Amino acid sequence: MSKGKYDIKSFPGFRAITLLCLFILYAPLLVVTVYSFNDSQSLTVWEGLSWRWYADVFTGPESGKFKEAARNSFVIAIVAATTATIIATLAATAMVRGGKFKLRSISFGLISLPLMVPEIVTAVAVLIFFNSIGFERGLMTILISHIAFCIPFAYLPISARMQGIEDTYEQAAMDLYATKRQAFTKILLPLMMPGIISGFLLAFIVSLDDFIITNFVKGAGVETLPTAIFGSVKQGLKPNIMAISTMLLSVSVVMVTISYFVSKSDNTK
């Protein structure tokens, strides 16, 4: 059988469909980015390039609200991603290096469940849980929710990386009188680092950009950047929102780029 028969690029219309999908995905982002540099207050009339709306984000009437929301978002994202990465690393170690044990399949299903359940369902479930135990909503409820939601996103790259590491490295270390703990911390953990970094960056982006869960569990007067943007949009779409959205997009692109180069540099070794 010829190889071309199974080459998806050989199917008629593949290139056109691919370009159409890319256009639908990225054209709105491009429009937002371009018009964030528009000097006009109008969202449709172009009056030239300007940093006006970026300056407005930091010095304008709403700058205080956006600064506080950004601080909350980054603090929550850093803490949630760090905690989720630690838990995911331990979970991956147990699942991949722990051998066969009872309820292994169920454990994997529970870890992956937030990926399969619609986010709105998770948000409602978390809200009901906090209300049922009388936990006051605020930054802590957002943080706990984000940690739980980010664990599977951190787990996937960490688990994939660990599965690609032969256990002979640890066996060789223990043959040289290293303890299991030393074999893990000095041999396995450094080899897993690209996956851990990728898992952390993915969890960070998921937490930073999350709106649905955050909007359900946040308390009165507590805002993150996505909820602050949503609140401003309800009062009318303004050019400074495009500037904030472009900066958030830039952060996401930087994180994805770092993750890509981390994995690429590891593959070249």
C-alpha cells in the first residue's frame, strides 16, 4: 500500500479547511491586537497608531481596579499552579512508578475528570460545596477551586514525561547504594523537569485565564482580571479592554513559547 493513501495532507480540500480553521481561530485575536493600538475611541474607526489605551490601563480612571484584579490573578495563578504541579508530580509518580494497585484506573479517572466534565458543571458543584460547608467566598475559594481544576492540566505533561523515562536509571542508582528517595530526587526528578515546567506553565495559563469557575466562587468585591474585564464589557466595550486582552494574549504566547523551547531543548539531548 502506498504511503500517500494515509497522508491526510493528500486529501482534497485539506489545505483550504486548515486555512479556514486558522482564520476563524486567529482573525479575531489579530483584530483585537491591531485595534488596541488605535488612537480613536471608536472601535471601528481607525485614526492612527497610539499607545494611548495601554497607558490608560495603568493611569486611567479604571487603572486601580485593573491593577488589583491583575495582582489577584497572578498571585492566585502562581500559587495554584505551584500547588497543582506538586500534587500532579506526586500523583504521576504513584501512577507511573507505583506499579499495579487497587483502584488505579479509578484514580486515573478521578484525576482526569475535570478535563471531561463541562467547566460550568464544575463551577456549580464547587459553589454548592462551599455553600454547604459555610465557607465564605473570597480569594481562598478561588484559589482552592483553581488548584483542583489545574491538577489534571499539570498531570498530563508530567505523566507523559515520566512514562518516557526508563526505570533503569533509578535501578542503577540504587545498585550504587542510593536510597529510593535519593534515586527520586537526584535522578528521576531532574529528568522529569521539562515535563514539570510544562505542567506548571499550562496550569498557570489555565488559572490566569479562567473566568467561569472564578465568577461563581468569588466573593463580593473580589475580582480577577477576567472577571474585571467582563464587568467592564457589560458597561460597554472600550478600547482599553482590547489593550488588556492583548497583554493577556502576550502572556499566554510567552508561556507557550517557553514551554515549547523547554520540550524542544530536552528532545535535542
